[in-house]
Amino acid sequence: MEVFLNRSSVGLNRYICFFCCLLFSLVLGNLALGQSTAVLKGTVTDALGAAVPHAKVVVKNEVTGVEWNTESDNVGSYLVPSLPIGPYQISIGAKGFETSVARNVTLNAATTVTQNVQLQIGQVSEEVSIEVDTPVIDASTIAMGQVIDQKTTQEIPLNGRHFVDLSLLTPGTVTPPQNGFLTTPLRGQGSFGFVTAGQREDTVNYLVNGINLNDMVQNQITFQPSINTVAEFKVDNSTYSAEYGRNSGAIVNIATRSGTNDFHGELFNFLRNSAMDARNFFNTTAVAQSPFRRNNFGAALGGPIRRNRAHFFASYEGLRQRQGLTINSLVLSPAQQAQAQAGTDPAVKALAALIPASNATENGLPFFVGSALAPVNIDQGTGDIDVELGERDRLHGYVAIQQDLRQEPTLQGNTLPGWGDTRSSRRQIGTVGEDHIFGPSVTNSMRLGYNRIHILFNPNQLLNSAN
């Protein structure tokens, strides 16, 4: 059999293939979990259990006033995907039936909630309230996970205010080793990884509003999101959906905080000072205590741009940390220093001059005991906007930018003052999402994102390679 393909037919086949893939994604879009959002579905029946088609379904967010409208299909089923997390009111009515209203239906990140409704014969203008039972187990998925809600995220005492530390609230998660590959805490920034369900810390996939927040080189979180900007998050550490992929470990879905119909703001400042700390074990009484001062401060404001239609949330968080590190190093004795300076090798003379004189002895050996300053400056700003474009369209945008600068005087085991390096970085992420409901069985969710990290390493001492 011979097959002949010309250029035009190949191009046509490509267009047909692209169109089929696009159509397939639109049809199955309602089956995909909204990741950092939630899915609401259910079945509408009458008193005899028969399906009620074309029933009007109105889903209203109780804190923003934003509404989503759809209707049940021919078998009485309805589905509303990609809903922002929070409390909702669900109103369902049809011709010849009373309107049933379910209030305080809570939707959490990366979850599917089923709300079935049985309509009673009556007038549409008549309203009947129905009880809402929150299921203990989500029967729509086999994923094993834990939702950390906004109250816990915002109010739990958290030393350092590091987001990743909240993962320890998830069953199956253990305190990571301090010397792990990614679990060694960065100065002032905490640990960038955690261990759960027996998986390595570099197998965790972090998502913000459905967009990846992983450092593609180290496979760790790009930066710690400010606690004030996290509405809630969910950690799936076993048997999660195939839609996620990429990593073999846990999936962390982070939903960012949006504004409501009321203005809310906050100011905060957390202070730590070595004046209230005990002396370090390696600090002798003859040496001044290493200083430590940490100020973690910021502000946040959220509210309506247009009530029931558009809302915003913005935040800033800063960190100023000054930490003195105890240095305890074996150095040259006065006799050895004199011998080095009396030699003829210029490289030996130059290097010996960089070694400080001893100020303590231990077992007859000369030691230098002192303190090296390790400053950390972090500034992080975020912005979030949520707009209802119509009854069937929602647009959401989020951006976060962090600038941080820190010095590491004891890099790679260095125990002499003035060495190590200075690290400056810019970390940022941007997300844009648009959701459109075509009908009771056809929806589309579009996600665009940008995740970038740029770090510079500058040595604190530059030696002349010529000598």
C-alpha cells in the first residue's frame, strides 16, 4: 500500500489534530480539579427521586458577593469548577418547585464538594433552607491529604513565620534533619523543604494558584510565601490525581488570600533580641556574647474595588536580622607567625597576615575566639486581584516579588572573620487565571504563570591570584 501526503494535507492534519485536542480539553475541563480552587457538583431530583433537568443553580460567595450561574443537565447533574475557597450559598430552583437554599457550604483548596438537592413541589418564590452536612471523607478522590485552613495558617504560633513549617501539621510528616539536602534552614528564611510519607524533601511539588513554585535546579520552594497572603493550603502526600505529575512526592496546593466586600487591614512587628537570651555554650565569660536582633514587620490591606464584582488584597513583609556567629578557630602561635613573616615566600606572608592573632588557649594550643556578623535583609511584596467579568467568567491575578540579601561568614566550614560570601537574590512569581462556564457540562480554566529566581554569590575577600 502506498500513501502519498503533500504539504497542504499535512498542514490540514495538524490543524485538525490541534482542534481535536482543544475540544477534548474543553469537554474534560470540568473533570479536572481546580488545584488551589475547589469544585462544587451535585444532582437535582424531585420528591420521588427523578432527575430535574434545567434547574437554575446560583452559587454565591458569602464574603465577596460574587455569583456563578449554571443549570442542571438532562440527568439533573450540575457542576461548577474553579471556585475560590470560602463559604458559599447555593440556591437551586425550577419551574413548579420551591427554591432550595443551602448556606455556609465551605469549599477548601483542591477539594470537590457534592451538594445534592431534592426539590419540593411549590412556587419558585417560596424558599426552603436545607441542612448542610460536611463529609468527613471526600468520596470524589482517592488522594490522601490534609487541608490547613486560614484560621490555623494565620493564628497558630509560628517561630520565624516560615510557611513550610506548617507542613508538620500534616499526618505522615516528620521533622526534617538539620543537615539534609534541602532541609538545612537558610539564615533568616527557614527550611525550604520537608519530609512526608517517606519521600525525599526534593520530591515535593509546590503550587500557587495552580502555578509551579519550585526552584527548577534545587527542586525546592522558590521562596517562603508570606503567611499573611496564604488563605489556606492542602498537602496531598499519597495517591493523588494524575493531573499533577512532575514530582513523585507530596503536592502542596496554596490558595492566595483575596479581598472581601469589607476593608480589612493589619500591622505587625515581631521582635527578638539577644539581651533576653542565655549565653552561648562556646562563649567564655571573657568574650562578649554574640549579638542577635531580629525584626519581622509588615502590613496588609484588602477590600472591594467594586462591591460584589472586584476585590483586591496587598501585603508587604520585611525582615531585618543581625546575628553574631561565634568563631572558635585554631590559629598560628606568635612564634609561628614570626617564622612565616621571616620566610621568603610572598604567598605564605600574605596568607599568614590574614590569620588573626590568638586570644585564647586550649590544651596549650593557640585559638582565636570571636564573633562574625551575619546580617539578613528580606523585603517581600504581593498583590492579588479577583474580578467577576460576568455571570460565567472570572479573572484572577496574583504577583509576589522578594528581594533578599544575606552574608554567610562561616561558609563551608570557615572559622576566620572576614571570609565567607554575600548572597543577593530576587525571587518572583506571577499567576493569571480565567474561568469560563459554557454550560452545565462544558467549562474551561486557563492558567498562565511566571516563576523566576536570580541569585548572585560574591566572596567577601578577593585574593590576588598572581601571588
